[in-house]
Amino acid sequence: MKMQFVNALLGGDFSAMDIALTCLATYLNKRTEHTGTISDLTFHTKHWKEHLRRGIIKDKPDIIGISTNTMYMQYVKRIAKEIKEEYDFPIIVGGYHASMKPQETLNIPEIDAVCIGDGEFALTEYLDRFETGKSMKGVKGLWAKENGKQIRNLGGCFIKDIDQFPIPNWDLWEDLDKYLYYLGMIYIIGTRGCPYKCTYCDAHGIAQAVEGRYFRFRDPVKYAQEIMYQWSKYEKRGMRLAQLFDQVFTIDRKWLEKFCEEYRSFGRADECRYSAFARIDNLDEHKIKMLGKSGCALLRVGIEAGDDFIRNKVLMKDISVQQIRKTVKLCKDNGIGLTTFYMVGCPAETRETINKTIRLAWELDGERSAFFVFKPFTDESENLITQYGGFIDEKRWKKADNITFDAVVKLKDLSPREVELLQYKAYFFTFGRRLLRMIKRQKLRYFSNFATYMFRGLRDGLDWHYLSPYYHIYAYDNVDK
């Protein structure tokens, strides 16, 4: 069977390629008798129907697969409708949203099947049975429509041994060279899941919806070897940073020690640098020194809020300001840059708590400061909004298609628009220093690089609303090296 995965991105945000699609398509090609291809709409939003048609003619798929998350469901529905009306292919979906809300997802008229949890094994059995005309009854982790009825098999599972899967093949992305120019990164992952239960994160939602242990490690030595393999494969094509997508990369000391030791052994840590997520409470001096010596260029850490109550009682981070300050200083002392993430408009927020977040961001002075607007991805977050006197603006929430902008919650004392204005204030106060640093490093090249980046992006059909900030966000990682 030939399966085409469609990257259902029509909103203009080009900041990441979908790791899940890459892993699934690679698995089908390497370990099964089926084949997988990827049709990416990211650089073709203005003529996505035509691009979709060309991909279908080229790949001649039997089945279409789409990965879902809550922010992109409006696009998933549009694309699924186009596929059904014009080509009438069976459509199977998976991902966070489908796993957390399988019934809601399967009720979409154009969707024929839903995969819950990890997809490699369930998807393979789905294709095997589809090819031979067998019923989908009994396929664990799969809900499907069959003869006018819905089959709801037992819930999905999280696969324990994640070392068994092949190295993801990013060549499956037809516009890879464009991603490498605009972002300079290949996405790599050595764990799956997260052990924490942050009230605002959909990772918590999927952990509750699927059986088994959600957080799993790969062998750290093999992981380091994969990163170096991707460097050797893509460095000459524009890769300038390995973007590790592990949600808690630094949580286990022994695992991290083995990883850093293996990565350093290649002798290219100063050239083949990487960026990783980390939690403040997972970092100490020993880990930070190891990371600094092993090629870690950036740590991406969630500070979330400057107010203790918002950060620790509402968002359940359980991290003190003293911990934050100490860890940030240790990172800077060891040559590790920081991308500090914050949220504005959280449940119980006031103008003063958001201003405290802005003041803390100014004090910490991360190489990059990102301010996201709170979105209610989980039942817990919805309950917190109500508990503290707010409500979700359904009209705004229906239109939202990104995690960065567009407030959707009316707080007790702040409207969505007021939250957005405070977000602009946050960027105004933190962006200036970064801009001056870029100009100091690049001098006149800053202006020519920026002009070239914008020109190429507009020519490639990208939205200037994303192009301008992403140049300044990702330039530290690639453009000015």
C-alpha cells in the first residue's frame, strides 16, 4: 500500500517540520512492505489545492494520513474535505488531538480512521488489513468507520522500546532545503513523552488518554550517533544547528552523562552544536558544565511567569525565582545561550502579574525571549480559567491557529485585546537588546541578510508576519554564523 502523509499547515508558521510524520513514513519504508511519502503544504499555502494535486499525481497514494494538533484542526478539516471531494481517498489521522479526542475526531465526516497513541504498529496493521479487505476489529489503538458503523477498539499504547525504529529520513520533505535556509535546523528526538503534569500542556492530556508509560528513553549513545549522522548528511546543505526535541532532555543525570561523553568523543562538539529543551529544576552545575563542553549552544527553558503564584500554583512549575536566577547565571558562565519562554494571559493573571513577567524577562536577559499567549489545551486549563473568573472567547478560539499570538481567554480583569497589548509590550522591552547585539555582530551585513531573508521568504510564499520575527529568532542559530 502507498500512503501519503499530508502536513496540514496552512496558517503560515514555518518554524518546524513534523517529526511524527517523518518517523512514520520512514518506518513504513524501512520496516514494512508499504511505502510512505510526505506532501508538505507549508510553502504552498496560497495554492495548496494545486500542490496537493501535484503530490497525489506524483506519489499515487492509496491512503492519506494526517497528523493532528488542536491548533491546526481547522486546516485538517479543510484539507480532508478537499481530498474526499476531489479524490475520495480513505483518510486516517493521528497525533495529539486525535489521541485525546478520538470520538470528536472520528465524527468528522471525511475522517475514516483514528490512530491513538504511537502509530508505527497500529498504522502498519491498518494498512495490512486494508490491503487484504479484512475488518479493523481488534486493532489496538485504532478507531474506524466500517459499513456505516464506528469500530472503537481498545485504546492505543505507547511503545516501550523506541530504539527499534530507524533513523528518520528528512529527505522525504521536498522543501527541506528551504527549511534549512530559513531555520538552519534538523529536528531530532531521543525520548518520547514527558513525566510532568503541567496544567497547560497537551502532553499531559495524551498521557491520560493512552495506556502505558508515556515517557521513554532511547539509548543515549545511539542518540548521539544519530545526531552526528544527521550532521554528516545535511551540514553541506545548510544545517547549522541540531534541534533536539526531547521535552525533558536533562532530566536523568546518568543518561545525560553517557550522551555528552559520546557526543564529545566525535571531536566536533565546537562545530556540530545543538539546542535542547530543559527544565530549570532539572539543571545543576554538574549538568550545565557537561552540556557546555559537549556542544550545547542553546537551552530552551520555560520560565513561564514572573509571579510566584501564577508560575507555581496555577501552572504547577514549582520553581523559585532564586532557582531561575542561579541556573541562568550558570548557563551563561558556561557558554550556553538561553531561549527563555514565558506565557501571558494565564488563568488568574492581572496586569501586575504580567508586568512582573516582563520585568523578570528583562532581568534574565536571555539570548532569545519568547512570549506565548496562554491557550486552553487541556481540561485542567479550562477549569482553571473558570475557577479564577474568566471564560474562553469561543469565536477567537475557533480562529486561533498558533501558540504565539492571538489571546482567546477573557480574564477576570483583562480582555483578550489587553493581554495582546501586554504581549507587544513584553517584546518591545526585550527585543531591542537582541537587535543591537545582532547589528553589532553583523554590522552592515545585518541589513543585507535581513533584506535577502525577507525577499526569499515572500518569493517562497511565506507570511511576513512570521518572516520578520523568525529572522530575529533564528538568526542567532544560523543566519549570522
